[in-house]
Amino acid sequence: MPGGSASGLPGAWSCWPRRLLLGTSSLCLTILLGQGGLLQGHPQCLDYGPPFRPPVGLEFCSDYQSFGCCDQRKDLRIAARFRDIMNYFDLQGHALCGGYIKDILCQECSPYAAHLYDAENPQSPLRNLPGLCSDYCSAFHSSCHSAISLLTSQHGPQRPRDKGGAHFCHLLELPDKDYCFPNVLRNDHLTRNLGVVAKGRRGCLQLCLAEVANGLRNPVSMVHAGDGTHRFFVAEQLGVVWVYLPDGSRLEQPFLDLRSSVLTTPWVGDERGFLGMAFHPQFHRNRKFYIYYSCLAKKKVEKIRISEMKVSRADPNRAEPKSERVVLEIEEPASNHNGGQLLFGLDGYLYIFTGDGGQAGDPFGKFGNAQNKSSLLGKVLRIDVNRPGRGGSRYRVPEDNPFLSEPGAHPAIYAYGVRNMWRCAVDRGDPVTRQGRGRMFCGDVGQNRFEEVDLIVKGGNYGWRAKEGFECYDHKLCHNASLDDILPIYAYGHAVGKSVTGGYVYRGCESPNLNGLYIFGDFMSGRLMALQEDRKTQKWRKRDICLGDPVSCAFPGLLSAHSQFIISFAEDEAGELYFLATSYPSAYAPHGSVYKLIDPSRRAPPGKCRYKPVPVRTKSKRIRFRPLATTVLDLLKKQAEKAARNSSSASSAPSLEPASPQRAASKTPAPPASSKKASRRPGTKKKARAWPPGPQAKRRKRPGARGGGRQWLAQHRPAGKSRPRPLVKRATATRGRTARWVQATAGCSPGSPGSCGKLGRQRGADVWPGVSSPGVLLSPAGAKALAGREH
């Protein structure tokens, strides 16, 4: 940006004075980021989270009752502070300054509060006052100069020599004038789609990620026990299952280690191994869970094995290794297409999803395994594991299984004609209406042309090998196929991806915009996708998901990239969604990570999603989680540092050609170079850090005052009801800074019991001593108190 620093100060390293800031350590970096044009302001609250929709309307800061950063409790605190401040004024002062003071206080509720206060990450210095547009600020200073002392604990800005408020308003400038108050409310581009999922340039839904686990060897499954502990269990392909606690730590000792029994190899793409796991719906009572893995039986025959196991009574975070009871074994004719999904339906039965036996095109028999109802391969099985069956069987077939009485059909079959269903899930249903509850979604991996997503129907034939997606695969079988075949709800070609990974319907609490979206991905391409149901037509529409740009994901701890190979999706006990991915798909390569999906556009109101996990005894050492992925703020920090180095070297370089005084005076210094460094490739790691990432920034433009400030104010400023600023609370201590209330007053603070006594309103008006402008009318007691503070 030509013309020196974005804020109009003399040099690139100049920063706003400390008068309106709690610190300036990272503001220079913020300005440099802005000069590089790397980041604009984005909706974000002062607690570093996205805005939300208040569950109850706001009575005081009502301009933000539909969407913003205040709930009812915060709104009441701001209103109380407003009343305390206004006690310093007489009736005329109320009429003249009430609207301004309300405007400024209520900016804490603005969806852009973090941008207005330069608090977009934990290292940013928090301003005492929000960024005000120059015309509004000048009118405020002219009419209510003495109110400044009541809104800030700093004494510098209201100095008597500051004629017209130029110095004061300069300190409150935001270099990007589109984001200052009240311009931010009038900018249609900034306010049009607030609260909805952000869309990229190509219309994709912009989501962000948070890394929650790393260093895993091909993580194939993540499940919760449903016992209220909010633990989650992550299974590696080689047969090790780890326990993660609600605080993010992992237990040093594994929950289960079946490496001696599980069949897999280090070969890239080997589909055998530990493939699935499910906890019994009554796990908290019977301690049972079920596992699905590849094994080598007698005579080196490869099989898939479904077993029941129990958790140790002595340690709830360890499986009892000798408790394994084999429920079912199925011989595998090839090493691929092994299926691997286990889940319990709402009916309490265990559903088992098997592959077609492998090789290409299901070549086994006249019609293939998938269409052969005497084979258990290429099927959805449903069994009752709560009661033993006949002939020593460890399960019973439910009496309403669809092929129970069909001659030659295996009674355990629930649906057939599937190729290799990889990852299925049961819909929890809408949190309010329960609509969709119990539906079963699966991703079925295709052969040469199409990948598909299916809804499982009792007795359904999903068409393989006659059909692949909506098209014919085996034309002879396809022309003779039944018209009752179940078609996918969605299919995509191999230009998009070559191996679907089934996902979940989002029913969590933290990202309400995502409710009802079926989110899934592709293993090979690494693409994330979503399906949205049209309830009227019962059709599903595809929505691409793109990871947000630096603007959307510029929140502490968030990522905008992931490891390429999406292995599985997961749902925690609270209903939040995750996916498991790796940068190198080998069962022995420790490059797997778990990512949480986050909507940066809107979150749930504070307190709504809180839960209290049931305490669980831990005997093993806890290993604290250390993130390895590079966050968006880390990337921006590196780019800013590079821009600073370029700026510093450019300013210190000697001129090769002496310039005349006239030419030198008109010469504009070059702006710092904008870094074009690409983000880190998916799957690469960086050195772990134990604290939140460093500062981010906003785009900094040269400020320009909008004309007609007084005229605009006369037209738009109500006397006592206006547009919204903050009572700012640092939620937690950050990097050693003590958590504190950042009051807009100090010493004689309105609302601080016992600090200076109650100053009632009195008739008459005194001008604050030393103030040349007689704009603010104070009560005598208020003028006396303020004079004492100034001197």
C-alpha cells in the first residue's frame, strides 16, 4: 500500500499509542499483515469465537438481538454499566450523549466486535474503545468530550489542546473504514449473509478444522461408548485402540492391542486389518463391545472376524484381553473389499456390513457374491447379540429379518447387492422434531466409474454387480435386474473422487447451521462434500465443502488444510463431527490425524452446549495433546514476519541514485511486499507448540473520513436509543496475562461499589475544568469527580 504505514503514522513499525490499548506488542504485526493485504476483518466475538443467535431477545443492545456476540446476561451487564455512566449527567447531558454512549457500549455485541477492538486473537492488544468512523467520532467528541473519561481508564485522549478531537479520533481509526462503526452496519456486503454458512467463490460451504489427535497409524475408526464419559476410542488399522479423554489428552496405555491377531501389512493400500468397532447400547451395564478385523485362520485361510469383548472391571479404560468371544467368521476369497462397519440400530440389533469378497467386478459365481443370498459377502447383516441362537450360535436371527423364510437365503441378511460399503452411520434425528431419526446412511465404494451414497432399506437390493451408481455395470445382469432395485441418493463420477468414505448427518449443538447436512468425503481425492435433503421432493442436493480461506478461519487453533486421505468419519457423544485422515496410507505409518469440523460463521449461544462428563477412573498416565498442524494464524504470522523483514531491508537499503530535495519530498515509500507463500501441504507437520498460535491481522486501508459527519449525525442519531460497544471480559488468562475485566473506567469507576460513592443527578450544569468545548453537560458532582480524576 503506497504512502507509508496503513495507519498514517510515520514508519512501518509505528503503532498506535498505549493510551487506548492494553498493550502494543502484537499490533505492529497486525498492521504489517494489513499492509500486505492478507486478511480482512471477519465476524468474531471478543472471546475469539464466531457470533451467534441469542436464544432470548436483547432489550438494551437490540440492534444485535438477531445475530451478534451478546446473550441476555451480557446485554443486562452492558445496560447496567450504561446506567452507571449516565448517573454523571443531568437531563440535558442525557439527551445529548445517551445515544453516543449506548452506541459505543453496545459494540461489544457487534458480530465484528473483535475487529472493532483489535482482539481477533489472544495476543492482540485489546482497545478500551471500539474503532469509530471519523465523521461519527468527530461529532461524538464535539458534543460529548467529557464522556470519554467515563468510557476509558486512560487520560491521554481527552487533553484540552485536542481541538476538534483530531488526536482522539486518530487513535480510534480503523485503517479499513468499511469496518468502523457505524459504517460496518451499513455495508451490505458485510451484513447480507451474517449467520449463514459462508460460501466460497464457487459456491462451496466454507468450514474450518481443529486438530484433536495426531501421530496415529492409519486411524480407521473413532467411536464413543455412549456412557456419559465423553471419551472417544480411536482404532488404528494394525489393531491398537487408544482412549482419548474429554480434556483432549490420550491415555498412555492402549484400550486394546490385537496386533498379534490382526492381519495387515505395511503395504500402501492394504485393505485388511482392524476395520470396525461398536459399543453395545447397554455398555454402561454389561461392559460389552464388538470388533471387526481381518485374521489368518488355519491353513492360512483369510477371514473376517466379528467378536464380542468386555472392558476390564479393574480398569474401565482397558479391554479384558481374554474376554474375546467370536460371534461370526466369514472366509474372504481375496485380500480386498473387506467391508468393516459395525453399528447398532435403534432396534438394538447389530448391523454388519461386508464387502463382496474382492478382486474386480465381483467375479464369484454366476451372479457374483453380492447378488447371491446364500453368501454373507456383499451384504448388510442384522443379528441379535443379546441372545444365543440354535446349534451353539452366539447370536440369534431377528424374527422380522426379510429373508428368514426364503429357501436358500441366509437368514441374517438384511439387505444385499452392495460392493464394499465403507463407513455407515445412524441419523440421531433433528434435536427438536426428531425427524430423520434412525435412518442408516452408507457410502458404497464403486468399481471403475461411480461412487455412491445409500440409505439402507430392509430387504433392499442395491444393484451390484448389475449396476454401479445409477448406471449399468454388467449389462446382461442390468437388463434383467428387478425394477425394485434401491437407487443411491447420490452418486458421483471418478473425476470427483475414486473411493467414497461415508459420513454422518450433523446433529450436534455447536454449529447449528450444519443441522441436517449429511457430510462425507472421498478417500483418494481428499474432498469433503455434503448432501442436503429437500423435504418436499425427498431428493438430496450435493453441496461442496471447501476449507475456509484465511478470512473465514482466522480464529485461534483453526486450520484450513488437512491430510489428503480421508479414511473415516466420526461422531462424538455430543454429536459433533470429525474425520480421520492420513498423509501416507500405510497401516504402520504414524501420519494419521483426527480433525473436528467447525462452522466459522455461527456458533451456538454461550452455555447451550455445555455438558458434564461422567467421571472415569484412569490408571494410565495421561499424555497431553500437542497440535502439530499449522494453523491459519501461524501461517499469517509467518507471512507477516516475512513482510516485516522485506520492509526493513527495503528501508535500510542505500539508494543507488541520489535524489533532488524536490524529488525526494514527493517520493512515496514502497509498501512491504505481500507474501505469496503457499500454505503447508496437507499432511506435513511442524514442531509442536504448547500454546495458542500467534497473532493474525486485518486488511489495512488508508483511512478516509466520510464527509458531512454532523449532518449524518443529525439524521441518524437518536437521542437515547442508538446502535451498539463493550464491557470487555477476557475469558481466560492467555499466555500469562491475567484474566481480568477491562473496564472503560478506572479509579472512580461507575458501577464499582465503594470506589467513589453514588453521584446523583442534580439540576444545573458545570463544564469539566480545562475543557474548552462546552458540549457535555455534567451534574456538579459529576464534574467534580471527573476533575479529580484528570488532576
